[in-house]
Amino acid sequence: MKRKKFHPSSLYLCAVLLLMYLPVVMVVIYSFNASKSDVQWAGFTLGWYQKMIHNESLMDALRNSLVLGVSSCAISAVIGTVGAVGLAQSDFKTKGLLENVAMLPIMIPEIILGMVFLAFFSFLGLPFGMITLIIAHTAFCIPYIFIVVKGRLAGIDRSIGEAARDLGASEMRMFFDITLPLIAPAILSGSLLAFAMSLDDVVISFFVTGAQTNTLPIKIYSQIKLGVSPEINALCTVMLALTFLLILLSGALTKTKKGKPIKPTISKEANQ
């Protein structure tokens, strides 16, 4: 038997993966540590998970972050999808410029966006809290969904839409029967990415949140000076598990969508 040759690229890949995932593994391990210290191991325990559940301020911050992430992603999914489909079906001189403008929130530094939102909401007189958080997070979540859906639309054969029009389908019916099923995996992927960015945001949320509304990243950031509690490690472990579950669900849905053929509902109605 021939021995496989060792490539330096394999060592490089192992080093990169180790640097990426070792901190994550350490957080998971020390969430079960009986000691408050992250230096020494004092035995296995689930006590930090129990304390996490009974920590009202931490649970309120988590609840606010989940509500904020779901709300902003739902709104941005609609706006980003409609914008991507509208631009894909349009043809005008400033189309490229409009696409670049739509992606500006990704390229602008977060601290500048936070200051802009702070000045804008102060000018409008909006009370800082969940409403301002949802508006701000929706604004920077839209480009992520827009880019993913736009890339998916570029790979769709236009002859499908032309055939639907020839059979008498309206623009609305063609969107719901043909376009939407084809871009559904892209919408889901973009929404999951936007949800992760919303859940992770600290800078913009710091500028637009109110005194009574606290998100999880800001809560964790405020506790850094006092040291990271093992309860935070337990919460991070739970969120990592949920994230992996969402990724697996997204992959399963994507494979299911790709495997399903488009049902010829339009042709049947056109022949009637």
C-alpha cells in the first residue's frame, strides 16, 4: 500500500481550525466547570445553567435580543427580497448605482451608523427603545438578504418567466408560483445571516437603545469589567447549540427545495 504524502497545507488547515474553534470549545467546557475560575477545573456541574435560567436580567436581555433579531429579519427579508426582485426585473441607467447604494450599510463603519441613527432618531423625537432598535437593525440587515437573493436571481433561467408570461400568468402569480420557490433557500440563508449579525451587534445597539431596553450583547459587554461569569459561558453554549441546529435546518430545507420540481400550475390554468 502506498502511503499518503503529507502536505504542508494540511498542517496549515489544522492550525487555522484550531485557532478558530479552540476558544469556542473552551467556552463550552468551562460552562460545566464547578469553579468560577476559567483557569482551573473543579469538577462537572450543571449549576451554572440553573443560575442562568433564574437570572432575570440575563433572560430579559436574551428575550429582547431574540425579539429584536426575529422582528428586524422578518421586515428586512420582505424589503430585501422585493428590492432584489424589482432590480432584477428592471433595466435602467442608474441600476448599478442603486445596487451599490443598497449595500452601503455593510461598508459604512458601525460607529458611524450608530451616530447617524442617534442623530436621526433624536431629530424625529422617537423614544429610544425597542422601536428604534428594530428600525436600526432592519436598516443594516437588508443588504445581507439583498445580496444573497440577488445572487440567486442571477442564476435563474429567464426563459422560465418568459414561458409563464406566454401562458398568461400575471407578474404576481409568476412571483408566487415560480420566483419565490426558487429563491426561498436564498431568503432563508440571508435571513439566518442577518439574524446572526443582529444578535451579535453591540455598537449600533449601544447608540439607539433606551435605559429600559437591554440586549444580550450590551449586557455581556457591561459585565466585562467585573469578569465574565460562568453563566455567560452557559448561555453562549446554549446559543451555539441553537445556531448549529438552525444551520442544519437551513441545509435540510435547501436540499429539499432544490429537489422539488416546479409544479405546472400555471399551464393548467392557462389551458382552461
